[in-house]
Amino acid sequence: MSAPIPQGVLREAVIDAGAIEHNVRTLRATAGTREFIAVVKADGYGHGALAAAKAAVRGGATRIGVSDVDEALALRDAGIDAPLLAWLHAPDIDFSRAVAADVQLGISSLDQLARAARAGSAEHRPVVHLKVETGLGRNGAAPEAWPALFAEASRLEQAGQLRVDGVFSHLSGTSRDHDLAQAGVFTDAVARAEAAGLRPGLRHLAATAAAIDLPEARFDAVRVGLGIYGLSPFEGRSSAALGLRPAMTLRTRIAAVRRVGAGHGASYGYTYRAAADTTFALVPLGYADGIPRQASGRGSVRIGGRRFPVAGRIAMDQFVVDVGELPVRVGDQAVLFGDPLTGAPAVEDWADAAGTINYEIVTRVGSRVPRTVVR
């Protein structure tokens, strides 16, 4: 990242909106579907939902997906006018505000369908996507519930109380064969919906991995989250290999520098002791900012063009790095992760160090880390 951290800022996540635009264009060309749903749930996977949605639309996304209605309404209020879809709802939700804001609803049960129909008005007819369970074991109507759900949706549509715009599901990613089997179940669900009189214009099943690697699951649209942020869903296949650019760089400034003698401990419990006279540099990010404590002693930071591992335990607000004889000063930049092509550690490096996945590393970056959007 060429520009320095702004004066007075201790830590920041720099979000490259141009990278998100590039990733959407790349993934849309790969999928070749009529429509592309960019998923910006969980505050845009930690990147900022509004910035991510704007960049995705500029890159060619035709719709925006979020988890819940509140996320969708926040985007509407912020000026996003692209079609919005939300699919995870409270059991007793009132859909009136969502329908009035033209938020489309993912519907998984007869109760949700009835609630959607009741939320309509003369000015705003609810638009729904029926979610079907195809083997993931999470949300969505189970096969035994399909006949009643499809029949009631058809009745309500014919009565003018709502419109069924789509049918969707989600893959488990267990294996290619299992995903193909799920795609077969999904195809059966669509056929049954059509037999009940429905004509869903948008069938969507594939997330990032299937959008890239499973043409049989692409149907009318792909629903892509992780990939638009330039992160790979595959073990052993980097973002660069997929033509994607990581959009987030997490960086800070060294808060303190301390010269210590051999044997000096670092952080709680002294799980790390200096092997020789050395320099400890204090990095002001911790688990309150989303830095996983599980990566203590394993995560790495780039300082002065070199990478150094965390020395000892990651604390709530800070951790220590042993920089040896590197002439580090207070205020020098430290990069936790970013685009590996710039020399920064990858998000995946921190995920491996913490025994988790890249999704978790970016989505857990805390709210006290300001997001700075650049292009």
C-alpha cells in the first residue's frame, strides 16, 4: 500500500474497491450466467457492506444478497437501488418494512410465505425466492414440504398477493460428486415448482466455488460472496491463480519499541523468550480487533520489507514481534495481511496459523478498525 497511514490513525483496514470491481468482472465472465448476485452480508465480509455493494454493481453485479432484512434495509437507506435479496429471518418477523423497501425475500417455510403475503400492499407486492433444502442440512424447505409450499405459493401468486421470482439452495462443498447430487435434487425441486404452476425466473445454487468449478450448478445466476473480495474458496489454489485480487489490507503502526536482553519474555505467560539480545516491537492490534488469539506465536507481520512471527500471546489490544536487529521505530508501518503480490502476508497465512478459514479472518476484523476505501 503506497499511501502512508493517515496522521492520528493507529490502525486501519484499507479496502480496494477497484479490486472488488475486478473480481466481480472476472467471476461473472467465468460463470457466464445471465445474472450475478454479489453477497455483502456480515458487513461485506468485514470489508464494509455499502462500499462492497457499490463496487460490485460497478463491476457488473445485477443483484445484491445479504443475510437478513436489517442488512438489506441499511443498504436501501444508504442509496443502493439494485435488487436486494435477504434470506435468514426471525421466527416472528414482520416483513412490512422490507416489502415497502422492495427487498426480495428468501422464503423457507409456509409460515414465512404467509408472513410475506400479509406484508404486501397495493403499491408493493412481495417478491420472494423459495429456498429448498437439497442436502446441506440448514435452512430451506425439506423435500416433504415442497408440495404444500409450492402449491400455496402458486395460489398466492395467482391471487396477486406476491410474486415468486426465484428458487434457490446452497451447496455443501463436500465433494464434486456430492455437489452434483445436490444439483440434481435442486433440478427436481424446480421441476416440481413449475408443475405447481410457478415460473421462477431465477434459479440460483452456486456460490464462489461452484461458480468457478461446477458449471452444472450455475443455472440462471451465481451467488458469490468470498470471491468478490479476492479470496479463494479452494485449498491449495491462490487468489492469483484464480485471477482475483484480495481487497483488504489490514495494517497499523508500531506503538512502542523496546530493546531487551536474552531471556526476556514477551506478553502473558512468557510463552516466548528472546534467544539473544533483541528488539521487541509492539503491534497495536489484538483479539478485540479480530486478530485470532489462536494464532499466537504463528501469525506473521510485515515490517520494513521483512516478515516476523508473533512473539508470545496475542492480547486484547496488542501483540509483540521480535524484530531482531532491524532498526524499527515507533510509527513504522506493520501489515498483517493484504495482497501477497505486494509482499504482504496472505489472509490464508493467518487462517492457517489460527486453524481456521479465510472467511473468518476478514469477517471478524472489529468495528474499531476504520475502513478506508480506495480505488
